[in-house]
Amino acid sequence: MPVKVYNTLSGTKETVQPPPGGRFTMYTCGPTVYDSTHAGHLIPPIVGDVVKRYLRSLGYEVYWAHNFTDVEDKIIRRAQEEGTTPEAIAERYIAEYLEVLEDLGIDTVDVFPRVSQHMDDIIAMIQALVDKGYAYAVDGDVYFDVTRFPGYGKLSRRSLDELEAGARVQVDERKRNPADFALWKSAKPGEPSWPSPWGPGRPGWHIECSVMAYKHLGYPVDFHGGGIDLIFPHHENEIAQSEAFNDGRPFVRYWLHNGLLKMDAEKMSKSLGNFVSARELLDRYGPAVLRFYVLSHHYRSPREFSEARLEEARRAQRRLQAAYDVLRDALDRAAAAGDGPPGAAAGAGSAAAGGEVAAAGGDGAAALRAAAREAREAYHAAMRDDFNTAEAIAALFDLAHAVNTCIHRGEASGPGGAEALRAALAVFDEADAVLGILRRGPAAAARDDGLQRVVDGLVELLLQVREEARQERDWVRADRIRDGLTRLGFVVEDTPAGPRWRWEP
């Protein structure tokens, strides 16, 4: 089954044609680093991470560039307000953003280009556009002449007449056309600048991404991502200047635009002041819940931000996590009873997930093997259909229901049951290697691993003491231990196979 994506440029779903050699390139627009990373910033990198991981799971290479805009008006103003340098402001918030990505388990970005590191390349591309007749200089500024590019407006489906009427463009009498946009801005007093053939200044916003994409990925770029708010003018202008520079050859093959995170029906943004910091959300909810919240929507869908929605995501993620934990626990118990190897399934488990292994077992085990096979097929069908993570997660919930049914009915014992459990675990692990909704990010895992082992050991010890109390019919002591664990956020379930616990803070 081929992978299909909705291409903003064509307005249709298209079958992805792998590039020669099977190596994809991907560019996503990153943040302008003048303030703390907010929740809305999480969507593009999480989506990009999933796209890369899924394509990689199919055997393709993906080289991903995710940029930082570290030269911009807002950074300059912030530096002036704080009495520091724009470089210091940018470094502070770049470090914060990278820490957030690390805690989210996003370690798949290959390069983080910065505008400030590409000035020579930017000036060279602008000069090429001037030489080709697509750009012109006026009083130290350089503008792109949109009338020289016949396809201008093809991404946003806007006509030049509409744009010349003044939609989202500033009136400047020095422009040849109202829709012309700045490639280079002449220096103003007190602002950082770089020397250029047109005098000291700094680049316009749009040229920066064209240059960084060309420098690190070449043209055409296979996938270009970003929020739908960037379709116009940013991505429209990227296309015009990139294709003009490249003699009309395509800039991007597939444009993927994610829906925005909204608060009170408005886009969450720093400029509007209606944002919640990503660090605060990570501390309160953890990376698995935040990834679950983002990925439980299709990437093109808008998301309404609220505490209630996040709590819904937390409860749903807990249900899935609980089924996964119960599954692993049942496999460990099966291994202790001599019914098969413990932990994650290896080759045999993967084959069972595909229905290749027929093991002895009851109807419950057979039903679970069938559910694992169906869940895997549904997961891949969803991901190949425009990376539909919402449907992929729904397939995991169907499998979780089958797992819980099999285990609670006592149908997971014996070699056939263990084989069915390993088949289910293989599906969960395959999907989670892409989605990352059942595991913490590597930084958080490394930081908490030692403490987690201590907590696990203490809880198991308390449950052992409680079991001894129950055997002695000392219900008061047993209940006191359970109530104490409950107050600390530990949920204890008594099952025929013994007590199980999970933490729900």
C-alpha cells in the first residue's frame, strides 16, 4: 500500500513517489526565538518527528532540517527592552527549545540551521535574483518583483489582483507593486546589520528559509512542513524566490500544513499573548501525554487548547498505558511460569503479529492474535493515509480492549496465550516507536531511571507486605497500605494473578 499525503499545492491527496535512492528530504519552519517555547510550537516538530519515524520504519532515509529564525524585529525589540544583545536573547530561547524537544523524545532532527549563520548564502541568493531580473534595489532595500514570477499565488490560491489590493501587505511607495516583498532591509540605528552590495542591513523573513533549505537539502525539497498560517505570505514567497532562483524548477514536491493550536478560538501565539509555556505543560503532564494530545488529532486539524482537553488526553493515554503495562506484566508472569521469553517480542512476536505463527491456545488467545493482526493492518493503513495518527491511535485502543479482555478472562495462560500476548506487544512496540505515546523522552528517562527503580521496588515491597496481611486476614493493615498508596497516586488492582499497580498522579 503506497503512502499518500495531502499536498497543499495541488489541494488533493497524492501518492508519494520516493526520490532516487530512497532518501527523502524534509524542511519545517521553526520558531522565532524571542520568547519561551509555547504549546503551539510543539505541533510542527512532533508531526515532523512522526513523519520521519514512519518513513524510516518503511525502510527510507529522511534528512530533516528544522530552522531557527534568530534575526528578526521581535528579537531586536526584546533585546532593547532587556538591555542585552539579540544574540543573547536568541541563544537563551534556542537552548530552551532544544531542551523541550529532547524531553519530548524528538531526536530525529538532523540539522538546526540558523539565519545568522547563513548571511553570505542569503546575500548570494538575493544577488542572483537581482541579476536574473526578479528583484530590484531601492535606497538600500531589495524587493522581489512578484509580477516577474507567473506562478505567484499558486499555493494560497490568491490572484495578484487580490494581493495588489493590499491584503496583508504594507504600503510602500518605493515598491513597483504593492505585493512585492522585502528580500533585504537597510540598516536602522541601533539594530544589528551585515554588509552587502546594497549597503548594511539584514535579510527579510522569507528569503531566509529558501536559503537554508537550499543549503542543507538542495532543490527540490521532498516535504515542507509548517502551520497553515504560513501558507501566505511566507510559503508563497518561498516558492516564488526559490523557483525564480532555480530557473523555474520546483522548490517543494509535497507541502504539508498542520492545523493550529487555538485558545478561545484564536491562534495560540506569543504576539497575541495567549499562550502557555511548553515547559509548564511538560512539567504538569509529561511528554507522553503531550504527544498523545497532539497526535490524537489529524495533523491538518485545528486543536482547541484547554485544561479540560488536556485532562481528557491524560485519561485516554492512561487507559492505553494501563493496557500496555498489563500486557507486559502478563508476559513477565508467563515467562516466570515457563511459557515463553519475557519482555518485548523479538522475531517470533513480529511474525505472530502478522499472523504467520499458529500456536496452540484457546479461543481467547486466537481472538487476541487476530486482534493484533487487525490492529497492525489498521495502524499502517492509517499512517499511509496522510499520516493519520488519530486513526492509528484508535487501532491501538481496539487492541488494548482485546488485550484486557483476554487477560481478565484468564485466557492468556499457556504457550498459546503467551504467543498471543507477544503478538499484541509487537504491535504496540512497532507503533510506539513512531508515535512515542507510551514512553518518556530520552532525557527524562535518563534523569528519572534511578529514582524510578527505587519507587518500583518500594511499591512492590509494600504490596508484598499487604499480601501477607491479607493472607493473615489482617484486613485493617492491608487496607491501610492500600489507602496510603492511593493517597500517593498509586492505583492498586487485585486480580487472580496477584496485585497490579500503576501510578496516576
